Amino acid sequence: MNAQDEPAREHPAPARTHPTVSIISRALLASAAVVGIVAVSLHLGSGGVWWPLHASGDAVSEADANLRMAQFATLAPLQLSLVPPSESKAALDGMRLEPRAKAALAETLATSGQETPRGANAASAPSAVASASPKLEPRRLAWVTLWDTDAEDGDVVRLDSEGYSRTITLAKQPVTFAIPVPPDGIIKVTGIRDGEGGGITVGLASGASRAVFPIMSEGQTLGLKVSFDR
């Protein structure tokens, strides 16, 4: 009997593998995992109760917040570092004033107090009424530095001193500029924007003196007591 005449025998068919199907399955699983992660992130961003994968914004503990408030309340007046006359022009240039306001401030900085001329005798001295008039005190400038004491998350504050106002986006890198010395001894700082939550965290320094403010909210204004050599 020839080989081709042999009756055919039945054999179980071998299992077939489909590599393409396996690759597609793995891709679908990976896509599902990505979708799950995105869904969790969206849930957290919309106010969900799960903890975020990456926390942003300031995270000052309640104990630290209370400590900052207590220390600020008992803080001695901050000693201002006055701008020496040799640095007045550079200080004015860095204040970002309009030309007219800059010229007006420069003029008041150059104003000297009223004094009796040297060598004047009693006959040539001003009358008692005139001498009793208040002495005109010249305005002076002082250096101040602002920075974000915690996370650099876009906190914004406004500083006001003796008619001068400056809005600053806080950063870890300190920003230094000049301000007019306030005769009443108060510098005001107002919270403008709380970057990514947790409150506005601001530090202020002048020379070697520094102060850390309590955690501030948007719209809140705090006065910092300052002192200076008259």
C-alpha cells in the first residue's frame, strides 16, 4: 500500500496562539491604568476626599500658624535700614514710580528742615511765633525685603508706606526695594492672592532685622511696627 493510500488518522489540532491579540490586551490594560490615574486626579481636583498624589500650596501646621501669630503680636518694632544719600538715586529708580511721582518724591527727599541761620544774633533771629512753628522734617527712604517663607506657590501681597504702594508676587528669592519711611511707624501689608492654598506666607526684612507675618488671607491687612533713627 502506498503511503498516499493509507487511511487518514485523526490527531488533535494544536492550540493556536495569537500574538496580536496578546499585545492588544496588554495595551488595553495599560490604557485602563492611565485612565484610572487621570480619573483619580480629576476627582481630587474637584474637591474629592482622597489625598492627592502631589500636594501643592502652603502646608503650615495649626501649631506653627498659632506660633507665628503669637510671635508677631509681641514683635518689637522692626529697625529700618535707611537708604544712604549716595544710594538715593538708585533707590528711586528701583521704586517703579511714574515720572511725575518720582520727581515729587525726589524733591521732598532733598527738602531740609527750617533752621536759624548760623551766626544770627538775637536781633536778627525770627520772632517767638515764627520760631515756634513746626520744623519741616525731610522724607527719607529705607530698604525693605519681601519673600515667601514657605512654598513658592504664587502668593501676592501689597505693601503700603507713606503714600507709596507696591504689589509683589512672593518668591523664595527675596525682592529688595526702597520705601518712604512712615512717620507714624507703621508699614501695612495686605494679602492680595493666596497662590495654591494654605494661606499667604510672607516675610519682611530691613537690613539685619526681619519679621515673619502670621498666615494671611486674601483682603487681610496687617500693620508692622517699625522704628528708625530720626
